[in-house]
Amino acid sequence: MSEINVVPYIDVMLVLLVIFMITAPLLTQGVKVELPKAASEPMDSDVQEPLIVTVDMDGNYYLNVGGDDKEVIDHQTLVNKAAAVLRLKPETTIMVRGDKDVSYGKVVTAMALLQRAGAPSVGLITESPEPMPATTREK
């Protein structure tokens, strides 16, 4: 018999093709965020004031540095001010506070802008959830 049976090779190729078709959409890019390895605790009060970027429900950005923290700022101003703070005080903690009704994309954009400004890591500010009543807790 002088022929090579290619049917098993075609079967393997089709299986690999299906695997790649399924896994390719699952591969996503993300913003690098360092997550804590333990339960979160309140920040120490003796640590310097963190740089806080606030995203309201309309997607406007506010920064607690350089003037009025109630003034809406644009993307470039956010990058410039955050970069200036990080140049002066590289150990500054950077936090993002997003409204619960804001689009997820707006918070990610704020994090990406902070990353462009040179932030090594970004934290997220959340409210502590209310403890569940004893009758609704799972045993």
C-alpha cells in the first residue's frame, strides 16, 4: 500500500480549529490592576491623602487635586494633573470612585488614563455592604 491515510490528520486539524474558534473570543485585553491578597481594610489615616478620581453617573470626571474637586475635567487635564502629582510624590495612592449607575466603560477609561499618566496601580473605592440579616444567611 503506497498511500498515506490523511483522514486522522484531518480529524485532528478540525478539532484544533474548533478549539481555537472557541477560545479566541475569550481572550481579552484588560487594564492591569493589582488586587489585594487579603480582605480589604480601611486605609491608615496617617498615610498622605490619596489622589481620587471620581466618575459621576453622567460619566464626568473629577479630581481632588488642584483647585475645586467639584469641577468637571476632560481626559487630557486628568492625565496632566495625575502625572504632575506622581512626579512630585511617586508614592501617592491612586483611587477611582465610580457611581454605581455609570457605564463600566467610563470607569475603565479613567483607569486607562491614570495608567497613561504613570500610575503603577489603581484602587477602587467601594461602600461596605450592609450585613445580611441572620435569617437570610446561608448556613
